[in-house]
Amino acid sequence: MAQAAAQSQAVGFLYPGFSAEDDYPRLEGILADAGADVRLPLVHTDIGEDAHRADALLEMGSAKRLAAKVEEVKQYGVQAVVWSCTSASFVFGWEGAHEQVRELSATAGLPASSTSFAFAHAVRALGAERVAIGATYPEDVGELFTAFLKAAGTEVVSMRGSGIITAAEVGTWGKEEVLALARGGDHPEAEAVLLPDTALHSAAWIEEIEAALGKPVLTANQVTVWEGLRLLDMSVRCPALGKLFTV
């Protein structure tokens, strides 16, 4: 991939509701410190019912909810768009998540992806074959993410759910809770630990969490931004954002 271009580029993010959206300007700033000239504008979609429950997630990620905000995010002059939500993408299953992204791309007339595919691509970029998941979700929702990763060719050696129903609650977690989630989700056989919830703050603590676990950690907002840069064919070396941004 080419190094970041001198001319400012932009990835637009469609983010459901209000929880950890402040990770995106924080990530933009960290990338700027690493020399990247890229904008990460974010537009909030209508979350509907805030619930980590399959029916609510299917509605949250429906084509009409995403399409309703496409023109707004395009006003920022973006060259790609990413659906910044893990659970309301993998809940559709492997084929359904592909269809979701195809519809988003067709509506926007731009390259598109989602956080679920960001995780799949990031795991591949790390060269990790076995991963562990520390999920904020209830166990049944977490197992849907396990199935999605399996379809992507990744072995999940363990998945630990936390039983949190709402994104609003997840958004209140601080560094200690996030670190405990990562430690609790880790497994000796895992080559990387995944924390799949864009409602979870993580951008400021990735280096610290990786140091504590001694292995790569992939967090939802981190991989979502990395996926956006991938769509722009932009590579940025940024150790502050973890191993993913050094491979």
C-alpha cells in the first residue's frame, strides 16, 4: 500500500448512536502525530433500540438506517465509507454482512466496509490463525461473532461474553474495565485478542493493553479506522495504535 499522500484524504464513518464516538477524533489526532494527513468525519445513525439482541441489531444495521445518513457523510468529501458497528454487521452472518456492505457501497457510490470485515482483514494482516474474544455482549451475540470469524477462516480458541445489553453502558467503561475485559478474554493459545464493540473506548490505551497481554490486541474503533485507511490504499506506521499499525 502507498504511504499517506500529501493531499488530505477522508474516510467517512457511520456510527450508531452515541457511546465512544470521541475515539474517532482521538484516532485522527494520533494518526496526525504519526504523519498521516487523513480526516475521519463521523455521522451518527439512528440506533433504534439500544440492545445487544439479534432483532434489535438487525434493525440497527438495516439498509434504510444506513442509507439515511449517506448523503450527510458524503458532504465531508470522503473517498470511502465504513459502517462503524461490529454487532449490527456480523449479526447478518457472513453472506448477509457482504450484502450490507454492497448496498452501502452502491448507495454511496464509494468503496465501503464494516467493522466486522475490519476485524477479519486485521487478523489476516497480523498473520494470526488463532484468536480469543473478550466481548461486552451477552454470550449468544458473542457466538455470532465467533461464527463470523470462523467463516473468515480464523480459529477462535475462546470467547468470553460480559452480558452487557446496551451500548450506552459500554461507553461508560474506562481503562481499567477495558484492560480487565482484554485479560479476561485472553487465552494462552491465542495469537491475538479481539475486543469487538465500537461502543467501547480504547484508542488511548491500545499500547498499554498490548504490553499487559504480551500480544496484539484488536479493538473495534482501531480496526475500523485501519479498514478505512485500507480502502484508501493508505498505510500509516503508528506504534501508538498497536501492532496492527506496524505490520
